[in-house]
Amino acid sequence: MMQAICDSALNPEAGPSRLCPLQAALSTPRSVEGYDDFCRVALSLLRFIGAAYATGASDCWEAAYRFADEAPGIADSPLLVARAAALVRILRSGRPCELCFMPPSCKRLSKDEAELMRLLTIARRKQPGELESVVSQFVGNESELATTRAVNALAVC
């Protein structure tokens, strides 16, 4: 059954075969294990901030600042939290639906988190033009420039 669904996504007239949506979703890394320490810290901050927006609890903000203060190798933790918050705020305003964040201690990634980690990884590679094209696929044209700037600012923190 599953193979039939995936096979039906192939269109021989469309040129090279492409993954069906289910295969594409399953091929995306969905674990924090493949990311470096900076990306893991950034992910935890994004999750705390996402929880703060979802619940309205100020404890989530305090947890984000405390986590950043205790993270090794972070020189300016308040700036890192501010840049992570700016990215979440921009993404929340430019999307028709809420971002999906897992709890901060979770080892798995939601689809949105996997995309955010992908954006951050690309931004840290500093390849001109690569980030812009991936951002436009994730957020569309409305907030593309602001999102690109926010991801770049977080990546260099």
C-alpha cells in the first residue's frame, strides 16, 4: 500500500524521479544527535522561547536566559537569547500556522525544528545565496529578508 502511494508520486514525463511527500519527510534528519553544540544550544533556546509564546509563562523566558548563561562557549548569552527570540517572533508573524516546538529536553525534532536547524547550519557555512533560497522555501516571500537576517544574526552569535 505505502509503496503504491509513493510510486504514484512519480511522473515519468516530469523528468528525474522525485521523492513522494512521505519519503521526503522521512528522509529529513529528525534527531538532535547530528548537530554541533552551538546548534543544540540554539535549538533549546528556540524551544524555551516557543514555549513562552505558547503558554505565556514568564518562567520559560527565565529558563532560556539561565540555559544560555550555563551553556559552555557562549560569550554573550543575553544577546543569543534576544537573537533566538527575534527569529521566533519573525517566523510567528509570517506564517499562517504556529511553529511546532518539542519540549527542550527532547532528542527528536519536529518538522519546523528540523527546518530551523537546517537554516542555522546553512547560515554558519556562509555560502552566498544558499541561505536565501532555503529561507524562501520555508517562509515564502513576505518575511524572507527579515528571516534571513535573523538566522544570520543568530548563526554568528
